[in-house]
Amino acid sequence: MDKSKKFQANNSRFQERMLLIFIIGGIIPFLIATIYMNSTATKVVHRQNKQFQTRELDLVCSVVEQAVGDMREVSQKVYANKTLQTIMERDNISDEQWKQYDEKLKEIAEYQKYYASTISDIAVYVDDEELSYHRPFAYAGSSVIDARWYINAGESEGELYWCYGVDREGKQNCIQLSRKFVDERGNQLGILVVRMNMDWLNNYISKQKDDTVLLYNDSETIFTNYSVTTEEQYSLFAQLNAKSNDTGSLRYNKQGEDVQLSYGRVRPIATARNYFTIACSQDYSALSGSINRATLTVYFVVGIGLLISLTMIVVYSSSFSRRLKKLRKQMHLVANGQYDKVEAIDGTDEIAEIYQELVQMMEDIQKLTTSIVEEKVQKEKMHTRQKEVEFKMLASQINPHFLYNTLETIRMKARVSKQSEIEDLVKMLAKIMRRNIQVSHQMVSLKSEIELIENYLKIQSYRFGDRIRSEVIVEDNVHVEQNVMPLIIQPFVENAFVHGLEGMVEDGKLTVHVSQNEKDIIIEVIDNGVGMKYYQLAELRRALEEENHEQTHIGIKNVNQRLIIQYGPDYAIHIESEEGRGTKVTFRIPLDTDEEESI
């Protein structure tokens, strides 16, 4: 009875511990991780959404700036047209003269055709109604003369005047540029007007995914790709008028909605008071709501998984406890020497494995009394065999010092034999071998890296002779004591020989150029070898960018990854190559990095 109670208590404690482990190791970390990931995901999504919104805004701004630039360029060309000036200054023009003038005015019509995508109209307003029958002239009637833009353009003394006015037919509002023509005495001859193609611009804005609006002086709506109320307009005007910067982003409450707004202003003239604003907005709360809904779905799915896991833990712990109780009983029988009463425990779990070990132990105990001597002999044989293996392993190793001493012996023999070239080659090879064997994660000085390259190039010069000339150029201002990662130049030099210069019969050249600016040390490895085809260069660049790319270009990819890990993605390798012209590899090392102890 006491034993039964004891077994039941052990069973209960095991289940409680399993449940406690499940709660502490499963549920609590899940809740913490989910809350953290939800918060982080929300921030990341909002940040990425803001970046996307800013990029879209920049594109729209660039479109407006392009149109403004085209209008400014056309106004300069038209203003410089001497024929226009002559026509406006003359009182009577014969038909024959008009034929000559019309030929010279055709270039203005060509401007409008060339810039048709951004410019809808080019007109010169004059008070002579007869001139208005000839393009680009238009009659400045009372409605035009009384217009604010016409008055302001007349007072601008020949300077460019930008405004938001109406087209020639009075049907569509549009962005326009005005400029006054004057004679030698300063009298007004006419007003040049260049109008933007609003259909083209409005169509571009309509295609934007975000709610986008084009404003004039943050006080008048030119175009919007969504339905906006008067109240919303005034709220938007108030938010933008409070901002003095020409670009920026903000969040504000729009009729109960949390809105993320990014804006950019286009000023046709830096000092002009008139400007155009492009604003993109998105419902911030709707985006957060979609993230929360996705999180709830994850909670539901994982909750079902946790419930299933809890059920499996309860079932497994009960079964495990019963089998453990049976195992304990068999161990008790073995301990008492009652081998014939031991019952088999089937299965492939840990309990069954322990039982198999128990059976093996039982058999070993039975054989122990008759196999002590044989067991000792076997142990001695195993010990002897192990020693032999260890000896063979030691014998198969070559001490690096043996290599260095052997190379030194060869070098001394070469010196005695007055074989200076062999002596130099052996000396440089020993330095390279020692450096490659000693290399580790520690940083080394740039000076030692340069010395390694110089030794390597000297060895290659013995090999190739006059076929390949090489040089190492280090600018005087380079901080050669700067610590860098080991073996970051040598792979590119070796590649230049193997893949670029080795097949050249003559005039091969390799240059390692080390320079320095205010922030970085710049290293260039340049050869005039066979170079690469454009698709080979593209494949190489893709191999450097993709982590899971097939295992080619292992050497330079390894250096590229080390540079990115150590200094950041801005310090990746840059490769230029042209078939038949050679290859140039450039990479940078930042100054004043955290330095480790040099080798």
C-alpha cells in the first residue's frame, strides 16, 4: 500500500513538472515574443510604409519639377526669339512680311510639340487684336487685362512670375509661367504665358496608391486623386502652413482618423513666394488595425497548437509514468538477483532503451565471473591499438617549424651556391607561408598586408618575367599602421594573375593602388588582362549580393562578406570589367575603426 502511494506521488510530481515546464518554456515566452514581435512588426511596417510613401512623393515631386523645368526652358527660348520682339514693336506688317515672320515663328510651335507632354500652351498676350490671328499671339481682352496674374506679370519687370491661373479658353485651371516683353524704353509690348499640361500631371497623380493632393501655396487645391471635403482641405492647409521646411512628414487627426502625411514643396524660383505642394496621406489607424487582425489570427492558430500540445503532454506524462514504474520494478528484481522473474518492456522510447541496457547489464553480470581474464586481455589490446593510432596521427603531422627550418636550410644552401634568385624566392615563400599559417580572426596592420602583396608579386615576377609588370603604389598620406582584416588584398591579386593575366604573352600589367581620403582607405587592384563579358560581370556581382548563391567565386565572396560583416554594406566590393580591357576591383576600409591587437 505504501509503495503504491509512493508511485502515485511520483507520477503526480512528474506531470506537474511537465506542465510547469510547458507554461514557463512555452506559453510565457510565446506571449512575450508575440507581444514584442507585434510591436516590432507594427513599427517596421509603419516605417517601411513611410519610406514607400516618401519615395512615391519624391517621384511626384520630380514629375512636377520636370514640368516646371520644361516651362522655364521654353520661356527662355521664346523670350530670346527676336522675331517676336520685332513683330510687337512694328505697327503695320504686310502680308509678305508675315510670310517671312511665320516661317521664323514655326520654331515656337515646334517647342509646343516637343514639350507636349508637360506644356499645353505657349501664348504671347498683346493688346493688338490683329496680331492675335497669328500664333503664338493672343488678344489681351478686358477679362485678361483685369486678371490678377496679368497685372502681377506686368509689374514683375521682365522676371518670371509663377501662378495658378486659367487656360486660354477659360475652361481649365492650370499652373502657368508669365513674363513681360518690353521695348528699349521699358514699355510693355506683351505678356508671355507658358501653361503646364494639367491633364498629363493629373493623370500621373491619379495613378498614385496613396491619397495624393497637389496644392498651390498651401491654400488652394489644384488636383486630388480622392474625394476630399472642404473641412478636410482646411485641416490639411492648417497642418502644412505650420511647416516651414520644404519636405517632411507628420501625423495628425483628420476627422477622427489618425493620418500619416508626407509632403514636398516645389519652388520654381528659390526666392519666390509662390510654390506648389504635393502631399501624400494614408490612414495610420487602418494599417495598425490590419496588423492587429493578423496578430489575432496568429494567436488563434498558436492557441490551438498549445492546446493540442497540452493534451499530448498530459497523455505522454501518464504513459511515461506507468512505464517508469514498471522499469523500476524490473531493476529491483535485477538488484536482488531474480533474473528469471524479469519481464520484457517493449517499445523504442527511452524507457525501452534503458531496459535494453538493463538486460545487457544483467547478461554482463552473469558472464562477469567467467570472463575477467579475457576482458582484461581485450582492454590491453584496445589500449595498445589506441596508442598505435595516436602514434600514427603524431607521425602524420608535420611541424610548421620543420617547414620553416627546411626552407631556411634551402635558402642558406642557395646563398652558399650564390643563387640569389632562389634565395629570394625561398625567403619570400617562407614569409607568405608563415603569414598564412598564423592568420586568425585578429586584425593586422595595413603595412603587413602590403608587404605580403609585395612578396607575392616578387615571386610572380620571377615566374612571368617581362610578360607581366606589377607595382604597388601607396600614397604618402595613407595611414599604413591602420588595422585591417587579414588576407583581404591577396585573393584579388591572385585572381588577377589566374583569370586575367596568366594567358597574356606580353605587356601584362597589374597595379595595386592604396590611397586615402577623409573617411576611408581606398584599395584598388587593376589589371589589363582579358577582362569579363558583361554577363560574366553581372553573374559575379549577383554572386556577391546573394547569400544563397551557388558556391562559385568563393575567395572574393568570402572577402566581400567579411568586409560587410566588419564595416557594413556600404563597404562592399565594387568590380568593373570590360572584355579585352581588363578588370578593376575597388574596396574601402574606414578610418578610426575599433582596432584589435595586430599579429
